[in-house]
Amino acid sequence: MIRTTAWTRFAGVILAVSGSLTQIPPLFAQSVPSGSSSSNQQVARPSTTSSDFFELLESGGDLLVSFFRPHDETPPVDQPRRNSLNSPRHTVETFLEAMRHIEAGREEAWPRALKTISIPEDNQLSGKQVAADLKAVLDRLPELSAGTLPGPEQVSDRDIRRYEIFPAGVDHQWIWDQASLAPRNAVSLKLTDGEEWKFDKETVQGIAELRENLRSIPPRENEDRQGELFLQTFLPMFENTPWWGWFTTLLGAGLGILAGWWGLAFFHRTAKSLEEQEHPVAGQACRAFGPPAVLFLVVIGILIGSGPLQVGATLGSYRWHFIELLLLVCFGWLLVEVIDLIVFASRKTLLNDGDVYMRMGTTILRRAIRVIVGVLLAVFVVQNALNVNLTAVLGGLGLATLAVSLAAQDAVKNLFGAMMVFVNRPFMVGDWISYDGRMGEVMDVSLQVTRIRLLSGEIWTVPNMHFTEDAIENLSLRKYLRREMNIQIPYDTQPEKILQAQELLHEILTSEDVTADGKCRPEEKQPSISFSHFGDYFLNLRVYYWYFMSPSGAGTQRQTERGWLSYLDHCSLVNQQIVERFNEEGIEFAFPTQSLQLSDDPRRELHLQMAEQASQAAESDHARTSKAG
């Protein structure tokens, strides 16, 4: 029997915390190593032989709670810890707790003990005698830890309807060696029609004989030890592994990680060198096979390094299953990279890699394949390696599944939006677009979002679902830019200067350097210059001319290196020539002004005299009209 000293409790807590953070696949019906010591008053007794990772984790949780909570005495008879028959675990706990109360003289616990037993109506033995015999038998069997008995979850998942504690559930060979007579009876529980787990009729009928057969085996001490299964599993590893075993483990894991880091750097350098030598497929192959190979090296290092650890049967099985899980992940990763490499190589060798649409399509295809293979691999691991029934899990989640499905609506909309972008092609990666009042270059189109680098340098992330409804202006599909200018000259400009200004603008826009920079052919696209209107303080000359993306006029911005920034350079060239030519000819530009005329201005004398004469004439007419009346 293991003594839970302060050191063992502390070690158990550390292992419980680390075990709860490590996802190791469950392994049902595995052996648990026995304790390292035994009582002087009883035969060395093995533990039960049925456990899985989640039961082991539950036992570690019990140990963790008991470490921080003072050890409780037996609970009051009217406040039982367990009073349920919904699983073999709960039935056995209910029975044993009630029988401890009865052994302490608390007779009121009998109804709770008797309700766990299916006593036939024709049985001549009393229920109390059957319960006492059953308790005596259970005290002589290998230790029954709560974590080793199926709980409600295990009963539901495995559809268990009968559970045998003895001989199937314990080390029966040890019983045969220690018993005076070979036992012929069993201890088992069945699920009744009322959906309650009880010790069955066969157990009741043979329990007296079984007690007699086990009389030579002394009973265990009645101790309530929390986390016994966890300690029995992990403590032998600390007690039996020598110091050099731990050193070898750390050395092997360290060498595996070091080899993985070196291998990753090697593959990265090799891929970069191949890409610089214009071997993109070979470089991509190095990038594809590098990470899975590194993971494989790390797994091998862990496997070799953990060899000297005396982990026992249960932890040994967990270790092998954990290694299998890592190798499965490595294989799945390699499969994803191989498919991705095939798509990449097909685009480079068989398809037109210069086609922007083809590049974006293969990028989306590669990402979709990664997601599909990753999901299939995760489902395979969960259902096979972890032995989890996904259908039952999803069905049991109920409202949580509904909430997740509602929350995933936007994700589905974004995925549909990505498909629409791929099918309708409103833009491509590398295109300049204007959306929602912002302008930038499309950097990436993923399955959920599109990333746009704005002119100011920021990355703007837009969910793909917006592109199925909102209008988008694709600037990269335009063949030319038509520029509109308003040249404003002051009101005191002479008429001949206005005509001269229009002629100068025409000469500038049809000059060789401007048309060459704008790739414009004046014989096809003549600039338009007009005296358009009178402004508040200016005379307006409106100018239209064209800036083409290609010399032929048929190429789009996407097909050339020209764009918004080159257009701004062209505007600077035209503006500079306009300023220079207007200054040479003495033509001024208008700026906001307001004219004020003073009353004593000599240039206004004629106007004032005419106003006085008009006033006097009006007075004379009024006087003649009055006399006539």
C-alpha cells in the first residue's frame, strides 16, 4: 500500500497538472503497476487492471483537490458523498460508503446499502447478510479505485449493460494463488429495467461461497485515499528510474530538438539557394519536406531518449500511442505538402505561370486542399487514435452545436465570397482597387479575407462576403486615365491673351515629350481645350487629355508597370511646362480676389455726374406734373 507522504503528494500534484495539459490517447483495459510497498498485516496486493487515460486524469484531479483541501472524515450518514445507481462506479461507491457507516454502528445506512443489491424473491438469505458477505469479498479483492470503474460517460459511450468486477476486472491470478480454494463465483453488476446498476442475482446467490473461498486473504484497511490510481501509475517511474535514465531522456529530447532546428535551417538555406538559381520547384520541395522531416527527427529523439524511463505498462502504452499520434501528424503533414507541391509544380511547368488568374486560382486551390486534408486528418485522429465518437459528441452538444453553427455563418459567407471572387474575377492579386472610399493594392485573397495595402502603407483586411454585394472599382483594368484640368486666369486678361493661353495648352499637350510620356497619339485622341465659364474671380479654361497604359491603347494597367504613381509623375511634367510657358508669355493665374471702388476715385467721376443729372431730371418731371394738376 502506498503511503501518501508530503513528497508523494507534491509529485502527484505536479504530474496531475502536467497530465491535464497533455493530450494522450486513451487506452482501455490496460494494466496498472502495483504499489511499491505493502502493509505488514496483509498480503502484497495488486491494483485493479482496467484503466484509461481519462480515468487516470480523474484520479489525478482527486489527488490535486485532496492536496489543497484537508483530509475529510467519513461524511455524515444523512449527507452521503454518493447516493446514485446510474453507473457501476456510483453503485460501488454508494454501497461501500453505506457499509462503512454500518460498520461504525450507524444502522440508518442500511436502506442505502440494500438498494444496490438485486435480491431474488425466493432467496432465503437476508439482504443484510448478503451485503455483509459482499463487503467482505470486496475488501479481499485487489484495490478498487473509483477511477477504474466505468462512470456514466463510459457506460453511455461503450453501451455497457453488464460489468464484472471479479474475476474479469481484477488480477484474478493473484486471487487464485492466495485463496485456499479456487473461486467459482463472480461479482458483477447489471443494468436493470429501471435504468439502475445493481449487483446481479448471480452475485447474490454465490457471494457466501465466494467469501468462504477468500477467507485466507486478509481484508484491506478501510482508508479513503484520493488519487490512489494516479499515484500507483506515476510514482514507480520516479522511484525506479535511475538518475542516468533521466539524463538520457533529457539528452535524447534535447538532441532531437537540436537536430530538428538544424534540419529546418538546412532546408531553408537549400530552398533559398535553389530559388536563387531559378529552380523554384526544387526550392518548394525543400520547403515542403523540411518541416515534416524535422518533426520526424524530434519524434525519434523523444522515442530514443524516453527508453530508459521505467514507465510501467500503462504509461508505456500511452507513450507508444503518443508517438503513433505524432507520426500520424507527421504523415498527414507530409501528405498535405506533397499535394501542395504537385499543384505548385503543375502551375510552374504545365500551366502559364504568368497568368494572374491562374496564380490566384492555384493559391486558393492549395489552401483549400490544406484545409480539407487537415480536417480529414483531425477527424481520423479523433475517431481512431483518441477513440472519440464524433457523432455522439456533436449530438450531445445540442445547443452548443447550434450556437457554433450560427456563429459560423459569417465564415461560410466569407468562403462563398472567396468563391465568387475566384469565379467572377472582380480583381486579382496585385490589382489596384478602390473600395469603400479607399484605394490600394490587393496583396492576398484567402478563404476568409482579402488583404489590401493602402497607399498610406497599412494593410486593410476586408471579409470576402462584402465583395458579393458592394461595388468595387478595379483600377488595374483601365486602359487609360482621362485627366480634367481647370486653368483659371484673372478677369483683366485681354481677349487675345485668352486665345494665346488656349494655343499654349494645346502645344504643350501635343508636344513630343508629353505624348511620349503619356503614350498618347494626338491624331487619335486630341486634347480638348475650351473657355468653359466665368467664375467668381476668374475666367476658366477647361482641359481634357488622356494618359494611356500602353502605346497601342489596348493594354490595361495590370499588364504594364504603369499606374497611379507613374500618372502622378506625368501630371508633374505637364504642370511644370504650363507654368513655364505661361510665365514666358506673361499670362497670369487667377487667385481669389475682390475689387473695391471708392467714391472719390477720379475714374468714377463720369458715373457720378450722370447719376446727378438723372436725379435732377426726375425732380423736374415731378414739378411739371404737379403744376399741370
